[in-house]
Amino acid sequence: MHTKVFVGIILISLLQGCEIKPEEIHYGEDQCAYCKMNIMDSKFGGEFVTTKGKIYKFDAVECMIPFQHEHDGEFKFILVTPYDQPGTLVDREEVTFIISDTIRSPMGAHLAALKAKPTLTTTNETVSVLTWNELLEKLHHETH
């Protein structure tokens, strides 16, 4: 009887270990899958999780875009770190992307994801507000 209970516990543990889910970014330790820099700034970052459970972490959205273009894979999760909610990961559809000279993103694209809808003020700066698909299209065309 004890053997059956033990085997049952082991099987449940193994099945739970196979669950495909995101993993938190360990700032200062994890490395960007695209540019290989350490992921340092908790206001930026992102993660792809494939349908097979492989996790790719990024230091900036601007590293995620070319990586996705170069790797035709099926992703179960495409997550980004909102600038206004540092250290968290949310679905890329839950944010708005903004390009502004005032944003100092890790790779210099002046790009950030915002969970809150951006409020634009009238200044001399040029600001672009984009969805994920618009951002994919824009950055893909700029690199080709």
C-alpha cells in the first residue's frame, strides 16, 4: 500500500513538472537570448515560451522582435515587462508599446511597453504608440 502511495506522489510530481508556464526573469543573472547581455533593468524585458516549454528571456522588446523573425516557432506565451510595472511579465496583448526619445531602453531603441494607456502631452518630441503587431511590422521593415 505504501509503495502505491509513493509511486502516485512521484507521478503527480512529474506531471506537474511538465507544465508549460513562464518563468520569472532573474535580473542581474539571466542572459538575453538574442544579444547575450545580462538582463539588468526591471522596467524592460520579455519572454517567449514555446509550445514545447523552452523559455527564451530578453533584456528588451527590441531584442524579442528580431529573435521572433529569425525563429519560426510556435509560442505558447509571448510576455513583456511593462515599464510602469517593473519586474512583472504580462501578455503582449495587454500592453501598449511606445517609442519616445525620453525612454532609455537597454538596446537604445527608446521602446517600452506600458500597462496603463499612455497619456500624451504636447511636447516637441516624436512619440509612436503601437500594438504588438504594429511594432513587429515597423521593426521588421526598418531592418530590411
